[in-house]
Amino acid sequence: MNLTLRQQRALESICETFLPPADGWPSALELGIPEAIAAAMDFNPRPKDRAQLLQLLDLWDSSLHGLFTIGHLKSFSHLSQEDRARVLLSWADSGIGKRRAAFQALRKAVGFLHVMLPAKNGGRSKVWENLNYPGPLRAPQTSSSRPLQVVVPDREMNLSCDVCIVGSGAGGGTAAAVLAAAGKDVIVLEAGSYYDDEDFDGAELGGFQRLYSEAGFAATEDHSVSLLAGECFGGTTVINYCTSFRTPDDIRTEWAAAGVPWFTSDEYTRSLDAVCERLHVNRDHNRVSHREQILDRGLRALGWHVDAMPRNVAGCDQGKVCGYCGYGCILGAKQSSTKTWLADAQQHGARFVVDTRALRVRIKAGSATGVEARSKRGHRVRIRCKAVISACGSLHTPALFLRSGLRNENIGRHLHLHPVSNVCGVFEEEIRPWEGTMQAIYSDEHRFLTGNFGVKYETTALQPVIGVAVLPWRDPAQYRSLLAKLSHISAIGVLLRDRDAGRVTIDAEGHPVSHYSLSNFDRAHLRSGFIGAARILEAAGARQIFSPHAKWCSYEPGRTGSLDTFTQTMDLAGWDSGRLALFSFHIQGTARLGGSVKTSATNPDGEAWEAHNLYAMDGSTFPSASGVNPMISIEAIAHRNATALAARMN
């Protein structure tokens, strides 16, 4: 993204205010953060977002901005460091939601790149040395031979098949394997690129840019929740943390009551069994890392529930390498779609077209007849088929339906995110939280706070970018002081089963835009989860505990403050949008299954109410939030509905 001189000066001043020069620390300008932020905006497909950033930068360095925020008629770049920090904090603590959102977006962008960027000469960053973080696992490599054969369009293409599947992740991969095994001619269309074990190096920057949607910078429209999802061949199964919960019985009952009776049937149980067997789900690779030993001892000291995670791995390292799994498994131990379902589909003749995004489904006389797509290089790809399956996730499936002319009022509605954030504890012992099994244990102690709504306690490898994602910024010295303690920090993830939902719409160009805010009901549960996480950390011996609020909320057990004062401080800091850092790894709903056109976007078989032979088979089909990591449920739904589709086509 090109900036004017004024915009560039404003961005440089903002970045340098967050991270000015300091002894032993590279500044934002030294690392090239302003240039990296401008480049990162090219990963955002929405022109409106880019325009808003440019407008913000135009405003930021005006003298009127300084006058209205801190009473100085000076441009931001001419203020002292102290006054510039006051301006930033005025946005962080503003009563205007859009200002808080802008601050959070800037804080995350600067923080992410601060820990992800290598030195300008490509060498080891001084930031990594200060964190005692080893950096990437190995030098970047490019695989010359990968086990799956894919097509990258280099010209206009016209193809035909029985079934075109849009998306290659948990749902798309499973559906492809089932249908290809049933003798159907299958083409899988994937917007991302194909990478395999040898391509993965553990680098945060390259991992996000190559494997994540919008290079990891995707967020809800108001930036209150960051959205992390895969955009590569194999989808999110390539970058997820291997946690493999079956759909809980109470959720199956709830979903059946929504008009999909087979959720409580033996038929769905057989699909769950088939999925868990193919993914090699087991509890034999659950070595508890030092980071999770903290969680375990805190839970046991409190007498709370703790159990081992089921994981879809074979030959997992469970050590240093495992902590980098969010950037692709270099061992090939993770049983992603590329290792399982897509490999099965290829054996039965399925074809794969990558680097190609579906634009719309062609619908004629009320039935889907094909897909129109465009490659990253701009080549048109047309696919004629008898059925179309959308499996491109809960943001892109409703967008594809809407771009294709569907108008059911439930398309895009019922967006659930399982909002999650970390409460952090600083310990005297060295933890090196980026090492060890991604997720080996969990707790359901507070899963049923109100009915079957509540929170799950999990933790994960705390790579630096995950650490700074929730790190409050009040001034550069405090920020760097906290960051320097990363090797002594353990974080408890509070994963909320949200009852109330948001919505996905499309902009003028057809790109998905997500709208979401926590209801009072869900905020109360998140608050209870934060208090519970603090109790776990305190019971485990944390010397300091802090929350991910924009305002500084912390206490030092037995020395300064208490759980009660911590809770009061969090309440004063607030729980509404932009007041704290929230993330979603589990994007669900938006094309949900159901028994009525009035309450759902698709029927129990996943077929769109408005178009025959157009199906959804991904996380968008969940009637409500699953309450657990959703991969197994997505695959089991796709397995059941793809099996039913194959039978009908036969």
C-alpha cells in the first residue's frame, strides 16, 4: 500500500511512540515496522479498510488532532514522546468504540511485527535475544516434490466434474475423500497455496503470511476480535493445535432439537468414529510441557477438573518442535487434511486446483451448475458440475452464497466465535512457554456456568506473537519489561462458548465483513473465566497476574492487591468492545443446518434452501457454538452429509 509523505510520517510517529529507541532494544523504525504495516495491508482484500487506515493517518498528524486529544495545537509528529503516548492512551481509553478499535488495531500490528520481523539484514532479531527466544527452527526451504499433485492455473481454464468442492480444510477434505471413494469425479478448489513439511520453518512472519487468512491480521469489523483461520491447501487443519474433541452429547441433543435429528443418531456416531480413526485421534502424545505443568498444578491445588486432550497426531515430538505447530508441522506428525482426506481423495482420482478463489456459484433453474473462480494471477477458471459444496469456512461460505444471489435471511447470521483470551502469570521459574506440546491437558471446571454455556480452560505454546497479542501497552518501558519476562510467563486461555451471535455480510466487492460484539450474558461468563484463570495461576504460584485489558489490571498474590482488587480493576476497565484483546480460532455458524427455512440457511443434509445441489459442509453449518474445538465436529458433519450426497447421486 502506497502512502503519501504525510501518511508515512504519521505512521512512523505512531510506531516510534509505541516502541522508541531504548538500550538493548531495536526501535520500531530500526526494525522497519512502518513499512511492514503498509505491506501487510496488501493482504487485506477490502478497499474500505485500506481507505480507513489512510484517512486515520491523514487525521493523525494534523495539529487539530493534538488540540482535541491533549490540548496542544501541534501535529503528532512534533509532540514530545510523553505527549504522543498520552495521545495513544486517549484513544485506548476513549468512550468512543471506533477510537478504541483503532488503538487495538495499531497496538496489535506494531506488537506482532515487533516480535516477528527479523533484523533488517535478515539475521536474528535483537528482540528475540532479549526474550531468550530461539527464533525459527531452521532456514527457509522450498520443497521440490510434494506428495499431492495440484494445479496452479497459468491460463484460462474450463473444467468439468461431478462435484466441485470450494475449500480444502476439515470439511472440504473430508467431503472430497468420501465422494471420490464413492466413484464421483471431484475437483477441490482452494484459494491458498500448497505447502508441505519441508516448506515449514517455524518462522512466525512467514507462517502467518503463507498459511493464514489476511496474513493473520483478519478481525471483526470493529477490531474487537481478531480472527485466525487457515488459507492454504488443507485449510486450518494445517495450522491448528491438533485438539480433537468429539461433539459433546449435550451439544448433539441441542443441535438435534434445532431440526437435525440425525445428530443424536447412530449414523452420526459412526461418522465421528470414522473421522477419529482416520485422523488417528489418541491420548498417547500428551507429554505435559513446563507451561502446562503450571496449569496442572494450579487445577489440582484447587481440586478442579483436569483431563488429557485427544489429539490427531502420529509420531509427535511433544518437545521444542511441537511448540511451532501453528506454523505447520515440520515432522508431518499432524494428521491434517493434506495427510489424510486429501491424500485419500487423490488416490481415488480427485483433482486439486490451488491459488484460485471461487467468485460465485452458477445457479440455473434453481440448481447449482458450476463455479466461476479467479486465480491469484488473474486467470478465469470455470467449472461445470452436478453439485457444488462450499467448505471455505464460516466467513467465506456465506459470502459465496450471497455473491451467488441467495437471499435467505439466515445466510451470514448466527456467527459464533468462541472468543478467547489469555490471563497471564509471571513465575520465578523459567518456563519457555513456546516449547512443548501445543495442547496436552484442559479443564471443564466451568463449562456449565449457565445451562451448557460457560468456559473451557486451555493453554497453548506461547510463541512471541501470541504473547504480545494480549500484552497491554501503557508505556514503552513497561511494555518491554513485560515482554522481557516472556520466558517466565504462563498463560491460561479462557475459551467462551458464546450463546449470542454476530453476523457476516459482504461489502461492495463481495468480500466478507464480520460484525460481532459480546452480549451481557456472554460477558458475564468471560468475566467468570478470567477470575477462574487468575485463581489457577495464583494456586500455581504466580508472582504477578495480569489481564489482557487495555487498561493495566494486575496484582501480585500475597504482596500487592488480591483477586478481589483484580476483579474490581477489570470491571472498571470494562468488558465491551475494544476494552480487552479477544481472539477467535473457532469461527462457526452463518449457514447453519436446520429443519426450517425460517430458522436456518441449509437443510439437515447441508443443502441450501434456495438452490438444489448447493451444499455447505464446514463450520458454518453448526446450529450453535460447539463449545469445544470444532475440527472433529466439522469433519463428522461433512462425512455424514457427503455420504448421504453420494448415495443420492448414485
